[in-house]
Amino acid sequence: MLTGKVYVITSPELVNAVNRNSRVLAFNPFIAQLGKRITGHDEATSQVVQHNLNGEQGPGYVTEIHDKTVAALADNDNIKHITSAMLERIQTYLDQAEQKTDFDLFAWLRHAMTRCSTTAIYGPENPLAKDQENLAAAFWNFDESLNLLIVNVLPSILAPSGNRARTQLGAAFQKYFQHYVPGQSVSSAMALKRHLINTKYGITPWNAGRLEVGVLLGILANIIPTIFYTLIHIYDDQHLLRRIRDELEATSVKSDPGGRTRTLRVVTLREKCQLLHATFKEVLRHHALGSSVRYVREDILLDGKYLLRKGMVVQMPMAVLHMDRGAWGEDANTFRPERFLQPDHDDIGKGSRQASASAFRPFGGGTSLCPGRHVATLETMALAAMMVLRFDLEPADGNLSIPAPNQESLATNVFPPGKDVRSSAPVRESEEAPDCVLRVSRLLLLLLSMHTYMIIAKPILSKPSSWLNRFVEITKPGIQERVGYFPPGPPEPHYLHPIIDSDLAIDFYPLGFIPNRNETLAKDVLRQALYESLNYRTTAKMPARGYKMQEREFLLSVSHSAGAIDLTWGMWTVVLGEMQGYVDAYPGYDYQFEIRKYRDWEIAGYVIGAGFVETRA
């Protein structure tokens, strides 16, 4: 596969044609081929990885890992958990930067983010944060040797440093997973899902450790250069810096009554800070220089014109697509974030072409779209926002320039700079609040990390009002007096949330908040809701099917998962179920209740509510 003919596609239209033919032009075969060369796992594990690569025979290891990773890193509450955990830990490094006379910006970012981003994924037992054997430095030795490791010719001789680092990292994560206990170990949902799937497919701890070395590339190798270039481009353009600061102040910063502490609202950065988001995208357009690849599984006439032969490779170079003047206009080589703004935005440029979706591929495309793109976006924007609001950046030599990338790698898209930027980061002077230090408040971090619980229901032959009355009736006085309001007060009484790619919507009615991890109370409410549901079925002469009482170690669970959807008001986000098969979760007129617990981080309480699914008009 890695030695055959290569078809290079640089036309956005043909890239779309490739995306439409993902069964024939597949990405997964490259995982099997490159993965073993990158991580060095054994042949037995390679057979597991290669089996049923494209899912024609049902779930396989690769398809299941992909789907569960997509679910764990989907644009929902998990993103906020991961981002908040990273931000909480990065505070120490920001304080240290404030005390330094000068420092190398990229080296500082790499040092801080290597530990903070991985701890957000793997929890307090993260091997790279413990760093007893300087594992963070080992990862970057591995990354720098990646091309030689992919060649896979005598790696212990031709790439000794990278080979030793890979072995060291694999052993550390082998130990991590040997001591990992689902339900007890603290980690992100992604780490939990990977452990469960590795166990399901019989992956040994040694090989699980090796496979995780490849995952580290996805977590770290692209995001750190992206953050670096985002900061450099912003600070290099004083006009852009001023506009982004003004945007953040207007949309995402809240001051306390005394004006001494300001809070950055991280959750809504992507929606509220359009110019910062556009700058992030423009950074990727200029600096994501890798290639999307596909394997031709059978002969295909692409777009009805071009014959691609079975067994060959398709490459779609981002560097060419991102600078295509036909897609981006005559100013394609110019750094202009405004091209990614909405057409009605006040700062939109005149006479220049706007963003081209088909020619913008920093995260790949089609079925192989990067699962971590939402986390990468929010982490980059959050850290950039904290930096530009808190610090000025002053280069040591007085001149700030955009350094060229250092190397090319088959496994990364955004390459590190060839030269670091030596600078200092003095705290900004502000006429309005000269002593103000902007931080992400502990309260906000707690809310972002909070796990939500709820009871959800699909009523049968019942209007919402009667269902809500019945729901309230089952919370007897002994329970009801312990169910409080949502701090700092109840949200809106009713939400209608459409379910993407379906003709359904969910009506949700938040009813109360149970604080202080009162699981006994939550179980009582759930049991009573279940019994009321069964009684209602009996009264309505409906079959009492679809119910299963199951006591888990931490909570009562009833019925199957109910799909994934976010209902957000203010800082509260309610997540219903998991990602798979939302519509299938509501067959016919089944009644369903469920309390879901996202247990990755510290729990603040339970969100209690009722809801039902209906057909949209």
C-alpha cells in the first residue's frame, strides 16, 4: 500500500467526490498499515486491528474505536469536561509565565500543554504528568523520530532515540491500563471507552500501552503548534489583537461588582467570539500542511471521469487546497481571518472571496473527520483568549515574525516552528482595571466539570401538562422537600430541541436540582417514576415491555440508552444518554426512564427533568 501508485487530488470538487465514495476510497486501511509501524504493537494485535476494517461484517475493532471516540469527543458536555480540566491545570503555568523575564514561547507551550492536555484525558494517574522518567520529553523524542519509525527498517539502529521513547511510553501506559478500574479510576470518557474496547477485543495491557502511544499523537502533535501559531498571528497584528480583545470583553468576560475579578466564559467562545474563531480557522488554513489519504479498495470511475485502480493510494494535500485561488480568491496567500466570518458580520471584508468548505481540510473530511476537532478548537480558543486578555507579548529582539515550519511528518498536519520565539509576557496595563488579573474562575470550572443526571420519559397518550403533573405527584413530600431549584435559580420551564438528521424533536422540562451527590434520593425518584410508568401502561392497556431493573454500583438504571443531545441554558448543560442510534431508541410507543451519570470528574449534583420525543411539524 505504501509503495504503489499515488493519485494526487488538488481539486475541491474531486475532493468532494472522494468523500462521497468512502466505502471504496477508504481511510481505515492506513490505520492498519501505519499504526503498527508507529506504535510497534505485536502481530496478534495487528490481526485484531485489520479484521473487518470497514465494518461490512458488523462492528470491528477499528470501527468501534472510531465510533466510541467520536461519541466521547462529540460536541457536548465531554468537551467542557476535558477543556475545564486542562484550563484548571494550565493556571499554574500562566502564573509562572508572569514571573519569567523571558522564555521560548513554543517550548513553554509544549511543556505546559503536554502535561495539561493529557491529564484532562487520562486523569490524575496520567503518566506524562507524573513524569517520573521524563515521559513528556520522551514523547517529543518519539514525535521527532516518527518518519524513521514509519519506514520501519531497523528502528533500534536507525531511530534509536525514538524507538527507546516509544518503548518507554508504551510501558508507562501499560502500567496505567493495568491499574485502570472502570467505575473507580478517574479519567475522561475517551480513556474509559478505549479501555473497555481493548478489553473486549482481548488486547493485552502491553499492546494497549503501545496503541496509546499513537493516540498521544492525536492529542498533542497538532494542537500545540496550532496554539503557538494562533498566538503569534494575533500578537503580530496589533489591529487584530485589539479587535479580538474588544470582542472578548464585549461577549465573554464578566466582571464582579468590585471590578477586581473577571471571569472568562469559555463555554460560549465558539459562538460568541466569531473573530477569534475565524482567526483559529485561518491559522489552520495557513499551517495545516499535511495530506488526507485514502486506499482504493476496488476500481472506481471518480466523478464519472477519472479511473482509479484498486490497490493504489489517493492523496489530497492540504497545502495545495488551502492556497487554491479558485477556491479562496486572489488573496489566498494573505492571512485574512475575515474570510471565515459570517456574511453579515460587521468586520467582513469587501471584494474578497469567503471560506470554501470543500477546500478547507485541516481535520480531514468525510467519514474520517478528526474526532477531536471540537476539543482542539475550544482548547485553542480558550488558551488564546486567556493569554491575550492577561498578557502582552514582547519579543526579546523587538521583532515578532511568523516562523516557518520545521519538518514534515506523515502522521501530523500542523508542523512545529523551525525557530522558537523568545519573548516576555508582561501583564497588561488596563485603564479601567489596572490591578485586574483575568482568570477562569473556580466556580466556572466546577460548573463545567459538573456531571448531570436526569430522569427522562416519553409519555404515551398523554399531554405534556398531565405528564408533568403526574411526575410531580410521584415526588412525595419526603422527597420533594429535598429537591431544590437550579442554582442560581431555575432555567426556562420548557425547551424544544430538534434531533439532527431526523424529523423528531425532544420536549424537555427541567424540574429541579438535587445537590451534594444525594444518590439515594435520585434512586428513590427514579424508582417511583418507573412504578408510575408501569401503572400508567396498565391503565392504558399497553404492554409493559422494554423495562429492566438493574442496580449498578452507583445508580439505578432503567431501559436502554436514549441517544445524545445537548440542552443548554446558561452554564447548565443536560446530556441525554449516549451517541448511538437515537431514533432507534424510541421504537413505537415505548415508555422510557433513565438516569445517566457522566462520572469522569467531580460531581456537584443531579439535574432532574422530564421529557418526551415528538414528530416535528
